[in-house]
Amino acid sequence: MPLPDKIANKPVLRAGLGAYHKAFTELTTDRALGMAEGPIPWTAINAYGYRHGYTEDEFDRLVAIITGLDNAYLKHRNNKQKKTMGKSHGSLSKSKMRQK
């Protein structure tokens, strides 16, 4: 059985970016959850950088990369949620119209 296209053609990280991907996946568990997902708190990034021995310059880069990834992730999730809500609102309206 062939691999799904998303797996077969997955993006390849440039050398040196694996540590940031790992940091993002670990830090994403610290985000606040409520009506919607919140951003990764700066305090979580700070604790991660401290725990893993990042220097000041490395830490600044870590914050910039994690914040950029997080913004892209939240934008993607928000767009996906809007599409899902639009579909459910459309279905709801049609079902209400059928009842009348």
C-alpha cells in the first residue's frame, strides 16, 4: 500500500532546525486552553531556554522562532475552525429550513 501523499511528500527541515521543532512540540503543551487555544506563554519559553542552557543570543533566536511557529500554528487552527464552523452553520440552517 502506498504512503499517503502528505507523508510521502512531507517537508524536510533544514539542518539545525530540529531542536526548534522539538522545542515547539514540547512547549505547545503549555498553551492555555479555553474557548480557543492561546499562545505559548513567554514564561514557558524562558523556562525551556533556561533548562536547556540557551545563551542570550540563542534564547533570542529561540523566542523568535517559537513565536513565529506559534503564530503560524494558531492562524492555521483558527482558519480550520472557521471553515468547520461555516460548514456546521450551513448544515444547521438547511436543517432548520427543512423543519418549517
